[in-house]
Amino acid sequence: MFGSHPDVKDVDRGHAYAALPTKHAKVTHTRADIALRGVYEISKILVTPGRLENTLAKVLTLLSSFLDMHHGIVALLDSQGNAHTAVGIGWREEQAHEYLGRLPERAIGQIVTTGMPVVVDNVANSSLFAGWTPDGERPVPDRVSFIGVPIKDRDVVIGTLTIEQIWREDSTYHAVDEDVRFLAMVANLVGQTVRLMTIVGRDRERLMAQQSLLEKELSQKNGSEKDQRTGGIVGQSRALQAVLDKIKIVARSHSTLLLRGESGTGKELFARATHDFSLRANKPFVKLNCAALPESVLESELFGHEKGAFTGAVAQRKGRFEMADGGTLFLDEIGDISPAFQVKLLRVLQEGEFERVGGNKTLKVDVRLVCATNRNLEMAVTKGEFRADLYYRINVVTIRLPALRERREDVPLLAREFLRRFDEEHHTSHGLTESAQAVLESCYFPGNVRELENCPASAPMAQI
């Protein structure tokens, strides 16, 4: 178990951190530039969603292109100091665990207990590596060095990043302290990534537990009469009723809701139903289509503006967040907002505060956010088009709305409702014939309910 040798002294660090000759200052500067580029490239890997082990393996592979590495190991430890995850370059996890087990426990334990790097210029002369031999055949003049740095979550060591390097005895001077600083920066990035993924994993487990509880409540719930708070939602299909049952339960909480589904499935109606079923029903329900506005206008619409903030701002104006205070704010097409505006929206969701455009007074609001999109946000995150942290903020509870083709038994009900509205508006009278109903039931309706709703506008369904 790593970390079981608190009495071990850092016997080799003094040698590793000896003062550097000034004549090598140019070399140090060059290596620093390389390290900066390496940190940048590695940070891009760490922000890409994926399995943790695969991400760490890619980090080590990229790291090997910036350092003269022979072996590299990332080990993550549990609360007892045991390695629960070990990743190496091009190795299966079993092989990485096996090689990690071959490394001297005193060396790894010193990194863990001190929380400081351990640098061994030549393992053959180090007491930490007494009796240890590198794998494979090595020419006699070769020298093996070892660098290990801690991976931390704040001030707690949660793992180690270790590398081995092989040098010929006649090799030129090597600025080892630059390598240590480089590895320490990489280890810090890895630690932050592990912490974020741990938090996300816990949230996912919590949400799955909540979802399981909701499903249990739904399964135990007997059939009930249709609630009048479903607004303009029409249908009796099992797919639709399943969504409404979820809406009624999710509405009890204040968690952010993400409605997903194809265009035309009625996301605004379900957002309104969520508000009506919630404890905020007596407060405002405010909506905004994010795709319909440029970034500058969107900022003013959501946050408001002060008088004179820009040309045409002749008076102070409240934004949608202020208007929805205490109630619900529905942001449609959330996936279409620009990366720059995503940062501004993320701050409001994290802090619950903002400033009007052109103002310096910080305003706080209490708003239940409901978002909707027909985009593949996971793909957008992978491509860097949508911020991962904003994605996790809005993807707390997700409900998928069924396409009309998944609830075909609702087509006649919807058609009759739309005909009724058409007749009421135009003071006419139509009925849905059997032939018209047969035509509608055979349609695919790629535009979903919106497409069906607009059929009477051009030709009354009774005459199809």
C-alpha cells in the first residue's frame, strides 16, 4: 500500500535540483516553450469527454512526444493508498498494474506521503531503488533516471505520475528541473480532470437514483383523470402519457429541466406544463427562443439593459431573468447560442446573479430554468461547439419528447382539435372524413405536430 512509509527521507531531490549553469539558459528557455505547448495540447485532450482510462492513455502518449520517456505510468489511488486505476503507454490496464507493482514501494510511497516530486538522476545509485532493475536488456553505459510527481485533488494526493528516462553516460546536459515542472503542471491538470469527473459521476449516480425513484412512483401510480393543467397538449397515447407523468413528478423539484426531441414536438407546451404543475405556478412563466436572436440582442433580452447602454436604449429595461424571478424561464433552442454567450449564461446558472447591459449593479434572481433543443449536445461538446460545464448545468433532468410517428393514435385527436381551432378562427364548420383520416394516418410527418397543425391553413382536412 502506497503512502505507508512516512519516515522515508527525500534523499535524491537535492541532487536533482542542483543549480543550473547559466551557459545552458538558452536550452532551458527552449524546453520551457516546449512544455508550454505540451500543457496546451494535453489540456485539449482532458476537456474531451470520454472514458477516464482512455483519456489518461492519450495524455501519456502525447507526453512521450514532448519528453524523452521510456515508460510512463498514471496511477490513481483510493482512500487507503491502493491503486485502483493504472494506465501506461500502449499497455492494457492489467499490464500497467503489473508494472506499477514492480516500481519500488518506497519511491511511490515517498511521493504520496510528502506530496512532493521525487527525482532520481540514476536509479543504480539510489537507496530508493535498491535491488530494482529496469525491464529488458540495457547496454552497460546507459543510465536510467526516474521522475515522479503527485496528482492532487486540492491538497490531497489522489495519485502519481511517474516516468523513466534512459540516457547514455556521454549524453549532453539535461535540464531535469524543466521536466519536473512540466510533469507537475500536467499532474495538476489531471487532478482537476479526475475531480470534475468524480463530481459528474456522483451527480449521475444521484440522478439515476432519482430517476429510479420516479419510475417506481410512476409504476405504483394508478390511472388518474386527465389534469387540466396540461394546457394545449392533446393526446391519449401511452408515449404521451408517460411524458406527462414524468413532467408532473419533475415539476415538484427546482432542478433545471432539459427537453429534447425533434423540431415540432411541442417543447414549449411541455415547458409550460412543467411550470403549471410546479409550486411556482402562480409566478411568471417567461419564454425566449435563443436561435431567433443575435448574441447582442440575446444578452439584452435575457439580462436587460440600462438607459443609454447602446443606441436605441432610451430607457431602462428588465430582462427575461428579472421578469421570471420566482417563476420559470423557458429557453428554447439552447444549443444554438454562441460559445461567447455560453460563458455569460453559465455564470448566471452558477451564481444566480448578473448585471444588466451597461450597468454595474449585480442582480440576484430565483428562477427555475427549462431548456429545450433538438441538437445533439453531446456531439456539440465533443466538437467544442458547446461548453461541457454548461452542458452539465442544464442536463440535470432530461425528458425526451416523442415524435408524432411514435404516437400515431393521437393523430386523429390532434387533427380534430386543429380543425376546431381553424373553424373557430374563420367562422366555418368542417369535419374529419374517413378518407382524410386515412391519409393523415399514413403520413410520416417529419415536422411532427407543428406540420400537422399547419395542414388546415392551406387545405381544410375535411376536403383532403
